Amino acid sequence: MKQSSPWVILLLLFNILVTYPVFSQTERYASLSADQLVGNVYGTITDAVTSKPIPNADIFLLDPSTRRGPTGYVIRTDKGDITLPPLQSAVRSGVTDKQGEFLINSVPTPFPFKLYTIVIKASGYNPCVIDQARVLPGAAMSLKVTCRLTRVTRGIQTAVLFKGDDPKAPVRYRHQEVVVKAIPKVRGLERKELGYQIFATREGLVGGTTANGHVIKQRDHFVALPSYRALNANDRTYDFQVRLTYKGRSVVAPVWDVGPWNIFDDYWNPENIREIYRHMHHGGKLGLGTGVPQAQAAYLQGYNGRWSGDFGDNKDFQVVRNPAGIDLADGTFWDDLKMKDNDWITVEFLWRPDVRVGSQIQTTTGLNVRSAPAGTRIGQVPKGARGTITGGPEGASYLGTFYVWWKIRWADGLTGWSVENWLTPYKPVASKQLFDFNQDNQTDILWQLPDGRVYVWFMKGTTQNGGSYLNLTPFDSSWKIVATGDFNQDGQVDLIGQNKKGLLYLWFMKGILGSSSRYLNTSPTDSNWQIIATGDFNGDGQTDILWRHKDGWLYAWFMKGILQNGGTYLEPNRMDPNWKIAGIGDFNQDNSPDILWQHLNGRIYIWLMKGTTLQKGVYPNPSLLDSNWKVIGTGDFNQDGQTDILWEDTNGRLSIWLMNGTTLTRSASPSPGSVNSTWRAIGPK
């Protein structure tokens, strides 16, 4: 057999160069840098004796690293005099309302946390000082202060001083106050369908700020996850989104906050790059697995001695009191999912494709290719580009955002590292023959008349719903349509014709209109070989061409668009010439094209294939209609995802076998039930 000539290759390369799409320069945009994160301090100030709220109390957040000296603020405490920066130099401050409550938001909180000295003053009361309290990023883990002030006696003020990590200090964190009413069942330790079972809690704190600076509104819609590695920039949604499902309701929400329980627990990432293991100091070891929050394992199984991960140098920070692995904003909790209490939900991390080494992938946007994770850019691939994962995963930050990276061998030959956020698994479905000319998702039937014209029946199931001649230019009666398939990956049925000289011609179609056309060869093909079918025989998503020699030999051209990109004999490589290939379909639902044969005596037989290799041969049940009937095509006529069989008898009558795999479910007479017997069926095949 002869391959395409060099001028065809040059022409294709020229078209690629002049039509190469413009695409975005991803890895998108960077999220917030660590020093742009913010936190919250809130709470209640009451009278130590009466427990009544104290209005108009002042709360100051001071930076303890600020120089202290003669210009500082000297304050007497129950543990001796201390010097603080002047109160007017406070980084943030607030005042209690009539209920004695306060909220200080947008507190600068460089990752992973920020130490502040909190001073609380109220007229007629002794101050309270909490020295070096830890403020965490976001609202899910906001610092709660519940000071009880004592009244001044004898006109002498003596502040009560606590260290921020003192167990007696009147501080705790918002997520610690979630109460689990009953011990939940051990769930979430295995993946469920497309997501993971995660215990969800309600975030609340209207008026507070999320880690990325979003001011929380009434009935807001977002989520918090316990790692900075999945955090969108303020009010952006495209990098990190989750799909949440609860009791039949589902919603997609952006990740705008960090928490609960941890700030290093990227439990959605592969085990080898998960950060939490660097922060375990009580027996926490590798083996949590993807999709299991550290807090969940600590609460339900005693992992890490029931402690959460540490925050910096503090190795005994908090005992886990609930298994929460996600926090939901009020609108997401109440309105979207109709939740009434904290509960288990299904969470899908939409930026994480289900891929691994060996997976075939496709891009959902233009993507950069780099020499190493976050390394030098060596190329770009457009939206829809395909490739195979050959290495990874690795974790690395690019412009302040952490990404999971995979090494990919792209279909164009480029090999390098790309981020996974805009990858999706590619599952070739070319074996299910595309045959829809009017884009209604129905299998149509194509005929060629004796004068060479081509006519399509638009079908609605097994009933004709209109029809049209195809507009093919150039075209004359010397051309015989020998194959169909999508050769330019635009979702349209294209046609290959062959004339008496053996030349092959391809029409790229847009429905019934030929949008462009070109020769596939410039010299005749060997007349002993004929094109008898098309399908994706090497699993690369491209339409390949199957040839048969007059002596029964079988050979597949692997195509890349209109270019032959290799080929091979089938295994077995020959079939008795008394058997004719009647159609191509996927009869065992493995996404590999199977071959339907018909003997001269009318009996049919199916080769169940894996690529170009026969796995098993079976006679369908039944395997014979009548010796006067001939198989003229295959397709899915009842939209059940199964390959059906189209028959025609010697008088032009038609019948459709609606199949379930290789077994006949029922026979249907299409409408119309016959066709002019001089018309030749082109497809579906």
C-alpha cells in the first residue's frame, strides 16, 4: 500500500501553521501571596462578676515584634510590668457593641499564622492582655476571645496577663466549637463514585473575611478547605472549585477560605506530595490516603494521638473535637444543599482530574509545557490537545500558587511538565461510529445513488425525519464513497471517495455541506487493496482506515488527521475471503472498535477487538436473519449506547436489529421500510 506523498504532508503543516489557535498563557493567574492573607478576631467582653456584656470596650491588636522602649506603653499586670508598643500603633482595633460583641476583620495574617498581642480596655475595668496570640488565616479558624473583665478597685489598674498558648487564656478557635451530637459512622475512608465522603460544617461569621480577603455576606456561597494549596484569589472562581452533593442536591462552589482544623492538609492531593506529614508529631505516619482529612482520621481513628497538625513550632496545638474536612458558607449550607445540621456530604475537587501515569489526557484550555515542575517554559499546547502521562505527580509552586504537575508526552511530539488543573481524561469513543448529519444526536443513514449523488436520511430513532442531498464539490459519478469518519476532529461526518483511477479524495463536511476538500494521495492505490471501514484502532482519538486485500489480508492505517501515521496488520491478519466486513461497532462496550463479518451464506460473526488484536470471536444471538438479507450498516438507532445492526434484503426492504451487546433485543422495521434497491448504503458502518 502507498502512503501519502510529501506534498500532502507539507500542505497539512502549512494549514496547521496558519490556523494555529490563540490560547491563554496558563498556569492562569497567581493566587494571593502569603503576606496578603487575612484573618479575624472576634468575641465577647463581659463583666467577670455579673456576666453582663460590656459595651464600648476597646480591643487593640499589636504587633509584638514592634520595638518596645521608652516610647512604648508600660502596663502593670498581675505578672509584673510589661512594655508594649503604643496603642495608637495597633495594626487593627475594634469596639464592642451593646451586646459586648466585636469583630475585627481583615487582620494581616502572613502564612501560616501571625502572632499578635491583644489588649482589651474598658472604662472602670482592669485591662486584659493576651500576649502573642496566634491568628490564623481565614474565617473558618477565626480567633475567638471571651474576656471577663474585673472592675478597678482603689483606683489602681492591674491588667490580667495571659500568654497566647496558655490553656487558661480566654481564647479558642471557631472550628473547635462545632459539637458532634453523636459519634458518626466511620465514613469517607474510601472514594465514593466521583467524590469523597467528607464531614461538612457551617462557617458563618458574616462580616468576617476569608483568607483571601473576601468579606462574608449574608447567605454567602463558597467553601473552606484546610490548606493554602487550594485557595482562589479574592472572588475568583476558576482555579479551585468543588462540587458538593447532599441528599440529591448538588452545587459547585469556589474555595475562598482555609480550614477547618489544619492549614497544611491538602488531603485531595496524591499521597507522595501531601504536606500534612511534615506537621505530625504524635505518631502520625504516611498512609492516610487521598481523600481522607487528617482531622477525620484523628477524630475517628485516633490518628496522630487525636491531635491536629501543628502550626509552626507549636507541636501540641489542639485536640481534634470533630471530623470536619470542609466548611460551607451559609448560603451553600442552607440554600444550595438544604442542610439543617453538620453532616457527611460528597465532595468532588474539580481541578483534580482522575489521571495517573499512563492515562490519556486532553486539555480544557491552552496550557504551558515546562522543562520541570514550575521550570522553564519549553512550549505550549492549545485547548483540546491530547497526550499521555509519562511521569509524576510532583508538587511545585508557580507565582505563589501550588500546583500538581504531570510529565506528558503530547501528540505533537513535545514532552514536558504541565499543571493538572486544566487536564481531563481522554477516553476515545471513535469506535462508536459518528453518523449524525443534522446534529440532533440521532444516527442517520447515508445512501449513494446510481448516478453518484449522495443522499442522507435524517432519522429520529428508526423513523426517517426528513432528508437531503449532500453538497460535494468537486464531484461526479466516477467517485464512489468508500469511507466515513471525523478526520479533522470537529464533530462532523467527513467522507472519503475513490475514483476508478484509485485516487482517494476527502471531503470535510459541515452537516450536508462540504466545507473543504483535498486529495489523500497523488498516485493510485494498489487495486488489490480496498478501504472497507474506519475506526480508532490505536486509541489515540483519531479516525483510522482499515484496508482489506482481495486475498483476505487486513491492514490498518493509523491516521493523524489526513496523514498516515504508521500502520499494522491486524492480529489475526487474514480472514477467509468468503467473509465480508459488514460494519464496525463497539459490541462489548470497551471503547475499542469491533468488526462485524457476514459470510456469503448470510451468517454473521463478530470479532471483539482490543485495538488491532482479536480478543474473542462470537456468533451473535441469533446469527442469521435470512440468506436474502445483507448487513448494510451499524449504528445506535434507539439511543441506548449499544451498537445496532441495519439489514437490507434483495428487494430493498429494511430491518434493524436493536442489540444488547451481541444479543438481539428486538427487531424493528424502520419507516420507510424499504429503499430503492439500486441505492447503495454508505453508512453508518
